[in-house]
Amino acid sequence: MKKRLERFLLAILAGLFIFQLSSFRGQLSSQEYPAKRQISDYLSSFLSRSTQPLGLKEDQKLRQLLYQAPVKWVIRANPRHILN
């Protein structure tokens, strides 16, 4: 009778242990994969995008330098090349 009680308690403890392991694995597997994004997210955000990058402003002085004639670039860059 005592042996049956011990086996019964061992079976219950083993069952609880296995149940805890299976529930623990279920929690890990649900956290491993991120939630899927909807397909419409890309299309809905496509039209609302702007072509200018965030945080960058146009430098007007640099724009003026870029549109200058090549002769002015040579005059400005010549002393730098001599010194180097």
C-alpha cells in the first residue's frame, strides 16, 4: 500500500514537471518569432514618403561652389596643391 502511494506521488510529480517543461517551451517558441507585418504596410507607406533624407539640410554655400565654373575651381584649388 505504501509503495502504491509512493508511485502515485512520483507519477503526479513527474506529470507536473513535464507539464511545466512543455508550458515553458511554449512560451519560448512564441517569443522567438516576431509578429508578421501586414502586406499593405509597404504599399500604404509608399505614397507618403518624401525624397529628402531626414535631418539633412541643403548648404547654400556648397551649392554655389558646385555650380561655379571649372576655372574658379582651379584658381581656388591651385594654392592647396602647391602647399601639399
